[in-house]
Amino acid sequence: DFTPNSYRVAFSSRAEGFVDWFVDASTSMVTNGALTSFGLFPMHYDSTVKDGSKQRRVIVDFTGREVLVSVSPKFGNWGYPAPTVAQKLEAVDPLTAIAAMTMRTRATTSNPCGGPLRVFDGKQRYDIRLRYAARLTWNSDVYKGPALKCEAEYVEVAGFDAESAQKKADDRDDIEWANFILAELDGGALTPPIKAEVRSKRSGKYTFEATKLKYGRAGR
């Protein structure tokens, strides 16, 4: 939800049906921020993740001069190495990153996909680098029209568990490819992601696809 000066993004998910027999998991996230001439500026990010009997809430406040994190229960560690203040300040929360993709943050003629998306989720600091692959004419029940195909690369920066160089190399090698399909709305002014796919050598292909897309100017 965008206004002339602010934005709000909410996300929720839960395991259902057959999957819920084995996994009791749910996630709820919301972020609020300012819409400025320089782009999106996150202010308050609130995330709760439940996995069986375990539940953790993470709150991140971006003040412009510092990034304040409140976690309950506490993390066992902050990663090796832990994110620096500068690394946190240059990043946005995960939901703002999706909004930035929609708003074509840092998009150029040579790379209309924009990016990189610099993300901090309260513990981990990572980049999602986007590279233009193709322009498509998309045709599905959700959306019919011009679209962008963007190849994606996930890069760990800080805040992750200590792993051997070989383990990290094996994990990088496991992902054969990943991409986003972005719908081009309003002449390409807005590009919401409508499909994401990841191919893993170990566990096959994962597909995340929008089931509904509505676009219009909200009444105020």
C-alpha cells in the first residue's frame, strides 16, 4: 500500500493441508516506511516466525543514524562476522526489498531489473543481485502483458553461521539458477514480481507464483 509519502507491506504464510501434517510453521511480517525522492526508506519492520513449538519475534527500527534490533528469544550469536553498523544502514528489510523491486529501484536502461537489493532481516545481511535476462509477453490467469525476466544471485554478506570454505562453495554450487518474472505495469513504472523459481541440485525446483494481481489507484 503506497501513499504519496509512505508505504506499508504486509506478508503472512502458514503450512496447510498435507504439509501441515508434518510441519507446523507460520510467518507474519509487516514493514512501514517513507517514500522519498531518494527511494524507499524503511522505518519499522516486525517479523514473527513460528516453527512447531518455537517462536521468535524480530523488530528492526531504522532511524537513519542507526539500526535498532529487538529479538525475543535472543539469537545464540550474531553470526561470523556480525553485520557492522554501516552494513545495516545501507540495507533495507526483506519486505521493503520486494517493494523496491516493484518500484524499480536503481533500474537502468541496460539493467531494467534494478538492484542490487541490500537486505538486513534483523540478523543476516545479504544481497540479491538482479541481472536482466529477457523481455517477455506473459500470458497467465493472473497477468497478461509485458514482463521482465531477471536472473537472481543470492550473496551472503554477514550475520551467518560459521561454515568451512568448502561448505560455502558446495552451497553456492547447489543453486543452478534462480529468476524472477516482473510484470510491467503502467508502462513499466511498476514491476511487481509475479513468479520466482529456484533450481537446486539437491532438492529440485521451487516455484512461487502469484495467484492474484490487482492494480489501481486507491481512493483517499
